[in-house]
Amino acid sequence: MTARPAGVLVAGERLERILASLSSSGEGEVSTHRLCETATTVLGVNGTGVMLMSGDVPYGSLCTTNEVSHLIEELQYSLGEGPCVDAYNHNRVIAEPDLADPAVVRWAAFAPPALQVGVRAVFAFPLRVGAIRLGALDLYADRPGKLSDDQHADALVMSDVVASWVLDAQSRAPLGSVAAALDLEADFHLVVHNAAGMVSVQLGVSVTEAMLRLRAYAFGHERPLTSVAEDVVARRLRFR
């Protein structure tokens, strides 16, 4: 049997370390905020966010650790592009170690405002349990550079922990509702989802298409997506 190099952890040991960190706060039940804070600490990054997805559409942010990570989630939700969206859609890890000088230019709308607030590297790990895809775990750093092998391995385990926690919490919720544990600190933009439903009826298109129309209108008129959605719901704006 080949000896394992010193300092190399197997997946089970990584899981034990992450679970121990989650439970070390003494807060009782693990909260969404605790999940994000633990990911930031364990992975050694500047900030973390968790985006949940519904079909092809970002459902909203489950948790963030600071203003920058909150902005990253808001940008992805409003624009419909970014590392989380790609990680979910392609069901694989997305890494951009230098957002200012990428090897492949992508996220034309997302990158400039992210760079403005000091984001230099972003990484997204899909949340999945078996064939079920839930969203992505987002990480950012304020300086360019790749994740180390240890950070990458820890992030894979951390994303599994978050996905399992989300499924477990939702399994205890009444049918057709969002679990209280998920909704407590989340930003699910309910007004946007309501507006998308209304636009879907107005135009006779799918909700996914309606969300794209909302985003396009907000982008074209340089308005926040939530503001446009509020006008739709209040019937001040109608799509034809």
C-alpha cells in the first residue's frame, strides 16, 4: 500500500473538519449565514455567497458574507451571467483566477462592476446532490491567483455540505413553500419573480423568457431589475 503524503487529507477528513467548524460557533442549529462564514474561513478567501437556481433562472441569494459578496450575487441575479450561472448551467467548477486579465473574455456585463469593488478572482462550485442541481457556491478573492489544490478540494466538500443542508431544510417545509431556514437571511427577490409571472402572461411566453425580457429592459434603461419589477407588479409598466 502506498503511504499517503504528510498533510494530504482525504475527503472524509475534510468533511469532518468542515462539520467541526460549522458546529464550533455554539449557535445551535446551523444557519445560512454560518454556512457562508464557515466557507470563507475554511477556504481562506475574502468572501462567499450561495446562489440558488430554479430551472435556467437564478432564484436568489441564500447567504453572503460581506458587501462585496452580496454585490456579486446581486449582479449575477440582475444580469443573468457570471460564475455561479455558468457553474449551474454547465454543471462544473468555474474558475477565473484573474478577472482583470482573463485568458478567455466572458461576462462582459458582470466583470466591470465586480472589478470596481475590488474583485480580482472568482470561483463557483455547483451545488448538487446526485442528479439534483440547486445552484452554486461562489468564492471571491481581492487578488488574482488560482485556488490551491487543498482549497479546491475543500470547496468541493463544502459545496456538498451546503447542497445537503439546503435539501434537508427544504424537505421539512410544507409543499409549495420555501423552508423558513432558507428564507431567514436570503434575498429571493420575490417581486421580480412575481413580475416575471405577469410578463409571461402579458407576452404569452415562458417565465424564463419573461425574466430575460425583464433583464433586457432593465439593462437597456439602466435601471435596477427590482425597480422595473416593482413597476410591473404595480401595473405602471406593461410589456407588449
